[in-house]
Amino acid sequence: MKSGGCFVSIVHFRFILSAMFVLALGASLMVSVVDAQTEKTDVDANVSTRVNVGQSGIQANTTSNESAKAELNTTTSSNAKPQGEYQSAQTESHDRLKTSYDMVYAGSDNTLAVQTQRHLYKPGDAVSVEGTIWSGLSASVGGINTVSVQVTDDGGNEIYTEKEQVNNGEYSGSFELPTDAKKGAYTIHAKADVNAEVLSTLTLKMQAGLDSTTKFIVENPTAWAIKAGGHDFDVNITSDSDVTDVKFDEQAKKLSLGVQGETGTTGVTDITIPKSLLSGDLTVMIDGQVMAPSDVVKTSDVQDETTLEINYHHSSHVIEITGTNAVPEFPISTVIMALAISSVIILASYGNRIIKRN
């Protein structure tokens, strides 16, 4: 009996050692996988930072004078003053996408500036208008207290008019688009309010400098269905371009789409990406080149999704958005743990059979 008891104890001891070895092996593999994934994320983040040298050909200018009414506010005046280095909306991901367009400051060549915070809006959105006045213009007319702002839709119908107060050479205002707003290009006309008697004494060039216009686009969003990792996702895209071939590459952690429009015009696309699909450090490329910082703005970054506004010159392009985190189909750590648990169960069953036999 003692011999049998000793044999059972030995079996138990061997079983415990085997189970401990399997669990230790699983834990070791999990740590290795986590380290490898962390290293890969770091490499991806570094690449995202280093390769940001491509040019998409879009210059940032958010204001235009009477001679350039047809331009969207997607190019920047030489008087623009950058607000600093890239802003980070998510410290943990070190995301270097800008969260706003640079403010345009009026100067001697562009005496009255006007711009919107975004270049593309949806029906029902709130539109923010802001601008600056060159101090030399204000001094020459004895001061400017208000700027009249008028907004018309693509058909010339007035949807907003207001006198905005000027403070320290700057003015701003906002309004909501109707929920049934027409699609197309909307025009903002800003005019510095000057006394009629003073106005009559100004040169034609100076009078022209009292006016400025810019445009923004209104379009309806479209939800594109994406299947990844065994789940369904909706990627909402709003654009004045023809959008095609929206797809997601899980291995490359990349969302891509085609955009096309009339050559010689400017295009803008707003894309909302679920963070459960793609997140982390985001890099935006057009036709294989990283886009200039002035052409991509993160207009929204909330808990569940990120929205980017992308500007470009029209023709046919492929836009690619890559991230450092993507939806996992079968997490490796989960697979390893499942194998470890299965091994323990098999060993336990085998050990029990031996014990019963003896």
C-alpha cells in the first residue's frame, strides 16, 4: 500500500510540474508577444514621424480677396502665422496631426482676412467664421468697429447676415446650417463697415481692401460598411469628390479610398473612423506620399471615433490612412492562453486516469 501511495504521489508531483511548466511557457510566450507588439508599435510610430516630408501640393490659404472668389479656403496667405508645432490630442499615442487650421492674419497685401474653422460641413452643423483686419487699414479710415458678414448658398440665397464686433483687430461669429441645407459651395462675404463720408475719400484700391470672401463646402455624409476582425464597422465619409473603393487592410492597419473630381478644382473629404477599427498614431498619404501638415486636420477626437478633414487638388487620387492600432481578428495572447489551459486540462485528465488505474 505504501508503494502504491508513493506511486500516486509521484504521479501527482509529475502532473503538477507539467502543469506549472505549461503555464510558465504560456506566460513567457505572452510576454514575448507583448514585447514584440510594443516594439512594432514603437517602430511604426517612429516611421510616422520621420517620413512626414512628402508634399501633396496643397498650400494652406483660408482667405481670398475679390479677385479670387472661386477659391476654397484651402490655401494660406504669406502673412499667416503658425500657431506652433503639431498639437497632440491624445498624449498616449503621440499623435502629431494638427487639430485646427492656422489662423490667417491680415497684412498690407491682404488687408481684411476671413476664414472658417473647417472647409467642409454637413447640414445642421454649426459654422464658425473668424477674421482679422490689418492695423494699417483701420488707421487709415479712423478705426473699424464692426464687420458685416453675409453667407449665401450655391444658389445665391442668403442664409446668414450679421455685424460682428471687432476687438483688437479680430472678429468672429457663428451660425447653424439648416438641416435641409443645399449641397454645394457656400460663399462668405466680409466687409469692413466704414462711414460713407470716409469711404468716398478712399482710393479704389483701398476700397477694394475693405472686402474679402471665402468659400466652404456643404455635403451629406455616406456610411461605408467595413468588415474586419469578424466585426462590422461604419466609416462615415463626406466629400465633394466622387469616392470609390473604400477598404481596410488588417495586416497593414490601413484604410484606403479613391477620390476623383474635375481637374483644376480643389477637393475636400471628411472621414470619421471608429477607434475600434483603427486608432493610435495616424498617418495620411495621397498617392503614396505623406500629406503636408496643412492639408490634414483632426476636426474631432472623441472616445469612440476620430474625424479627419483632408484637402487636395482634384484629379484621381488614392488616399491611405494608417494607424498603430487596428482591430485584431484573433489576438495572439488569447490563442496562447487557450492552448495553455487546454494543455493543463489534458494533463489533468491523463493524471486522473493513471491514479484510478493504480
